[in-house]
Amino acid sequence: MLSKTMEDALNRQVNREFYSAYLYLAMSAYFESASLKGFAKWMRVQAREERTHGEKIYDYIIARGSKVTLGDIEAPKGKWTSAGKVFEDVFAHEQKVTAMIHNIVELATKEKDHASFDMLQWFVKEQVEEEANAGDILAQIKTVGDVPGHLFYLDHQLGKRE
Ligand code: FEO
């Protein structure tokens, strides 16, 4: 069984992962409204991935015989002015998520909760990838120029994500 502190921390993280899904869905809707269908698809897939992150922690809480507590999901910001602004927010958001994951890893270490430490290593690695993906796309947007007409090729490439 998890300690109450660990149970609370993991439940909070479930909430943040579902918030991430909601945030990326809002970004997907923004790209739909900007007629950048490839970006919209990429965000839609990202939102789906975030839900699986939340469910992975949810399943783990249950596997440890502890209690899942689902709280309110914060409403994401729904307006952006350009693709670059969106990906600046993605990058900043993923850095925050990384810090949250690292805090829970530190808690697991402090509590000598080896199973949670082990489960969280998947997220530590995933966050490296999440930050790298956001950073790469942001750099590409800056290279081609952050205006819809210039983003056509990138939009086509991002639309290939399944
Ligand atoms: Fe689940 Fe993008 O962090």
C-alpha cells in the first residue's frame, strides 16, 4: 500500500496528466480554427497519449491497493496567436510536468518506496522525449517562420503522426 503522501502525490499527477490532455485538445482546436490540420492532428494524438499517462498512474495506484481520487480538471487557456506561441506553451508545460515527476521521484526515494521509484522511471524517460519533441518542433517553426503560409510543409509532416 502507498503512504498517504505518495497516494496524494500520484492522484495529483493523474489530474495533471488529464489536464495535459485537455490542454493539448484545446491546442488542437486552436489549430483546427487556424486551418492547420496537421498540427491539429499532432495535438490530438498528444492529448490521447496524455490520457494514457494518467491511466498508467491510475492503474498503479489501484495495483498498490490504494485509493484513486479524481479531482476537478482545470480549464485550459483556449486562445493562441500563432503556432510558435502554442509550442512555447507546450515546452513550458512539459518542463513543469518534468519538475512534478522529479518531485514525486524524490518523495519515493525519501520514503524508500522502491516500487513507486521504479514505476516513475518510465515517466522520467518519457519527459526527456516530451521536452525534446516540443523543443524540436518549436525550433522548426522558428526556422520556417511563424506565419501560417510558411508552416504548410511542417503542417504536412506533423499530420503524419499516428
Ligand atoms: Fe504526460 Fe506530456 O507529460
